[in-house]
Amino acid sequence: MKKNAVKRLLAIGLSCVLGMGMLAGCGSKDSGASTPAGETGGAAATEGAAAESAADSSTTDKASGDIPTLIWWTVGGTTPSDYNDRLADINEYLVEKLGVKIDIKVAGWGDYDQKMNTIVNSGEYFDMMFTNNTNYSKFVNLGAFENITDMVQSSTPDLYSFIPEELWNGVKIGGNVYAVPTYKDSSITQFWYFDDQYVQKYNIDLDSIKTMKDLDGPYRAIKEGEGKSFYPLQMAQGSPFNGFFNEYDGLTAGLQPMGVKIDDETRTVVCTLEQPDIMENLKLMHQWYMDGIINPDANVLTEVPKKLPFSSAQGWPSAAATWQTLNGVEKYDVFKVFGPLYSTETIQGSMNAVSVNSKYKEECLKVLDLVNSDSKFRDMLAYGVEGNTFEYVGDGVIKKLRDDWPLAAYTQGTFFNMSITEDADPEQWEQVKKQNEEAASSVCLGFALDITNIQNEVANCQAVWDKYKYDMLVGASDPETTVPKCIEELKNSGLDTIIEETQKQINEFFK
């Protein structure tokens, strides 16, 4: 797609909401509706038999009049005790609208990566799956996701026309579409925020904070004042310091140790762990961990605590209301530290894919179509059930009655047809529009790495990174000793080969 594609990607004008936190490959260049991209892995290994039995089963279900139930895997919080009852309420509406039901299974924030890998590699049956730039292309290359290039246009033309062409282009692999992109904010802007009570108590000058190093003083003031058992920076395995690698475009590779500096006009591919800025921040994190600024169980904790005194997220200024609600904090003082920025990865921040083995591929797309077109169904997925977990207090405005609905709204579909919470800024979508309009561009915008020739190296390097990242990114390990070990293992697993191939593709793409 080259330079014209880059211009088209820059034209994205309006989208919506943030996510709460990358392997690219190449599929068949045919646009058939059932062509997987790879021939290896658990999903692909069972594809033929599963597809045949699925077709028979699907025919039987429809002939018998049984209501299909679609298994939809996503990421979110802990499910409340009455979750299945609320899902049953939602399904009553869905049966009325489409004649199907959904069984939404939720993997926790800290468990999502491992759980989805297990499902795909074992060939476990599912119909739909939330996916993003951390696993999308990897799963496409394993043959887990259906090629919906033609089907999404023929079966759900309204859905296809609703989502901008630029987003469809942004999720293509080998010229084909394997997931429905979420029409939301397509550029990223990084915000940091402190609980206002600590800002006031310790006289924190937010305007003076521009870098991670600038956080050291405020953290230490809070730590000294609040005591030994209080941790100003609280994190978990699935919730490390959000945006830590923002300065590097990961090229949709899903491998954080590799990237291109977002403003490097030479587009030189580097090992990010070898870069001075990354190493400096890793050392800082470790010092904070050793000094008790970071919670000591951050590397093993799977769910981040509530009432965070400080946190980092991608969004827009008025998203503070959401962050306050999620954390049970009365007021957060929010300030921007990065962006807005466009990259191919930002477009792939939230998608939903259909399983290549699903018995109900068209039904899956129709459900996603309904999410993006029916405001009542959209509110149900985002907030739960009216009268139980939320209530309407105005036209397009809701009040939450409970804070334990586990589904993450950014994973499901557009926010343009979704009600806002009563404490939300009515101008929030204008803020998103402004950010997209003002967004700078990564020097590699439009490029997505094709891992066809380096699949084994990428998988091996990802396994190495998975071994080190939880300790490293919360400061639990000493980067002086851990980083060299990690880099050595990465290089032994093929990192240099990956970098060489990536550089070759970039040079060809932008020549």
C-alpha cells in the first residue's frame, strides 16, 4: 500500500474511546471467505476436521430450530456472582433481534495473553475473540482466524460501510481482513494522573512533570508521608507502566524488544532494550521497586488494586471521569505526557475476529453489526442490564448502579451509539476528534511486518520476552544484570534475523 496508504491512514478524522493497555504476518492473497493464513499450530492442525464437523453441526442446529450460542472470548475484570443471570437477560434481547445467543467468556487482564494462546494453540472451540496488536497477526499466521474480506461486505454491508476504509486497511494482513476493527480513537495520547488528595497534600507541581524521572520527587514525597506500607506506584503483571515503549513503533510485530524510534527519519530497526532511554527508565523502575515505591507483589499480582494514587493510560482529558470510577477515586488530576500519535499499531488496538472453526461465521458478523448499530444492545454490553447494573437518567446518559460489570467497553464496538455516564464530559468525543486531527505520525505509519519468513524466530523471541517482561517492567529485576541476559537469549533465539528481515521490508516499503 506504500505512500498512498500512509496518506489515507492520516485521513482518519473521528473515532472514539481508549483501551485500558503486536505479531504481524501475511495470509493468502486470495480474498476467499475461509482462507486461513498459516498451516501450523493447534488451530490449523484441527482445521479440516473441525470445519467439516462444524458445517454438519451448523446445518443440524438450524434445521432443528435450536438457538445457536456463540462463544465470545474477551478481556475484562472479575465476573460478579450474577454474571450469567445478566448475560441471560442480554440474550433475551439478542434472540429477539438476531435469533442467537452469546456466551461471553472473560479472561482477566493479567491472564488474557496466556489464556488466548492456550485456546488457539490447543484448538479449543470458540466463535469470536477479542484481539489486538499483541496477538492478532500471530493468531492469523496460526490459522485461527477466518478471512472475512468478502463475507463482511456481503453478509453485513452496513457494518462494512460504517467503519472507515482507513481502519479496514489498517487491519489487513497480506491484503486480507481477519478481524473487525473497533471504530474508536485511532491515534494514541498518553496521560498520567494523580489522586488529587495527594497533589494537594504534597503540593505536587504537575506542570513540571514531563518524563518518568520527573515522577521521582512526587513519589518519594508521598511515600515518606504515607508510610512504609503505602505504594505510590501500584502495578500488576497485566498492568505495568502503561506506554513504557511509546517512543518506539513496534511495527505490529508484538515484540516490544524491537522497533523503530517514532521520529527516526532513517527508519532504523533497533533492539529497544539496547537504547539508552529505555535502559534509563528500567533502572529507575528498579530503584523505585527497591525503595518501596512500587508494590512488592507487582510481578505476581494478576489484578491491579483499586484507589490507585497514580496511574497511566491512553485516552483524552475528560476520560478522567472513567478512570475515577474504575479506581473508586473522587478526583484525578490528569495531564498529557505523550502524543497524539498515529501508527498501524494504534489502529489495531481493538478488534474482534471470527474463528476459522466457528459453526456460525455469518452470525458472528451479524452480532458485531448489531453492536455497532443498535444503541440498546451496545449499552447492554458496555454497562450490563438496565435496572440492575445501570439506569438511564437522560437521553443517551446512564447512571451506574454497580461497579462490577466486567466487560471492557473499548473491546466491543464503536462508542458513537453508546450512552455516556452521567459524570462524563458531553464534549468528550470532540476532544477525541481534536486529538486525531492534531496527531503526529510515526515515521513507519502504514507499515506492518510480514513474519512469513521469520515465524519461528518471532515465536522464540516472544517466549524469551514473556519470561522476562513481568519482572522487568515492574522493576522487580535489576536491569544491569537482567537486560544483558534477556538480550543474549533474544539474539540466540533469532532477534538479529528478525531485525534484518524487518529492516529489509521497511526499506522496500518506503523506497
